[in-house]
Amino acid sequence: MDREQKRLGEILIDKGLINQEQLECALTEQKRTKEFLGGILVKSGRIQEKDLLAALSEQFNMPLTSLKNKYI
């Protein structure tokens, strides 16, 4: 079964973390700087890193696992 993968911006909007205008501004910045969209949104304070990781986990259909304190 081949499903079309949702884009990161769509996921963030669906989760209510950003709005369309914020996405468009970040995409404009991405074109200018060639940085990753998620990095731009975190750096600008629009989203937190944990929110980005959760959205990427959803986008790639991969479980989100924290390694913090697992190997200490």
C-alpha cells in the first residue's frame, strides 16, 4: 500500500502548532537560506524541538523514542 506522505508544514498546521502565514514565512526563509524547515521554525521560536520531533515521527511513520537516561 503506497500512501502519499504528508508534508511537515501540513502536520504542524494540523496539530495547531503554526498557522498558514507562519508556514509561508518559514518557507520563504527556507528558499533564501536553504536551511531545513523544522530548523527554521525552532530557531525562530515558532515551535519547540520536541514538537518538531513529534511531527517528524508522524511524517515518517516512525515511533518517537527518547534515548535520554537509557544508556547511563
